[in-house]
Amino acid sequence: MSVTTAADGIKDVRTPLSDSDVEALHAGDRARITGILYTARDAAHGRLFPLIEKGERLPIDVKGQIIYYTGPSPARPGDVAGSIGPTTASRMDKFTPALLELGLKGTIGKGYRGQVVKDALQHYKGIYFGAIGGAGAVLSRFIKKLEIVAYEDLGTEAIRRLEVEGFPVIVINDCHGGDLYEEGMTRYAR
């Protein structure tokens, strides 16, 4: 199993993920991801989707993986990555179910996901993690290695392979139908 709970109550998550790993995570869980993340934003998704529709091979194997919706800024000398904060996840909603069907297990972004994504997370056993927007410089400290693996011509929106250690996230939507935003509003309204 790639998900364990540390003494501080935070879930340590190691990629790639299996169905049972995803089932062990629940909305509101704090987690630290170690392993591989792939970056992809709007432009990269726009190139992946036609390949999926045609049944063609993708430039990355998404099975068991997590896509982080980010486009890092250039690194300063001596740094692995520049600021690497999350972008709004809902912009990728139209692409996410097809990627989940191919075996993608998670995404990282900020903000809400639409119902079609929440339903797909339950059906395909996926997870949506939130990262802290506005903290991209801090998040870059958890990147140990970064390389462009596809669509270099897209610049900051190229697909990158990140090796991360202890990357901090929180589970927003789980495969059980949990939604941290909805649960939080319900608790606040009481």
C-alpha cells in the first residue's frame, strides 16, 4: 500500500497509486506526496484530448499517476524549479473523465470541480487534491527534480515530470463522494 498515516496524522502518499490507495483517502485528509507528478495545464490538455479521442498513445503513461495543474516559472540559479503554484482545476473538467478512464488516479489544483468530475472520481476511483494557491515559491521547495517530457514548444505549459518529496496537499474530492468544500460549508452553516 502506498498510503500510510504518519504520527502527526498526515497521510504519506507514494506514487503511483492503486485503487486501494485512492480508497484510503477521504475529503479533508492532509497528505504529503512523494514520487512522480506530471504537470499539465490547458494547452497540454488540449493536445492530449485529441489523442484520447482517436485512441492514440499519449506521450506519458497516466496509469496510476497524478497530474498537477501548474506551469512553473523559470528556476533561479541553484534551484530546481521556480514558483510552482496550482492553477484553477475546473478549466480541465472537460478533459478529466477521459484521463481517469485511462487510469489516471489523481489531480492537483485549486478550486472546485464540476459534478462530471466528481462522478468520474467515484466511477474510476480517483482523487482530487488541493494545493495552496499563492504559495508557489514555497511549493517549489518540495520539487527534487524536474524535466520536460512532452510539448516543449508550449513553454511553461509543457508537460513536465516532477520528482517530489513530501509535497503538501489536502484531499478535496474523494472516490467515496466526499467533497471538502461542501462539507465545510455545511459545518459552517450550523
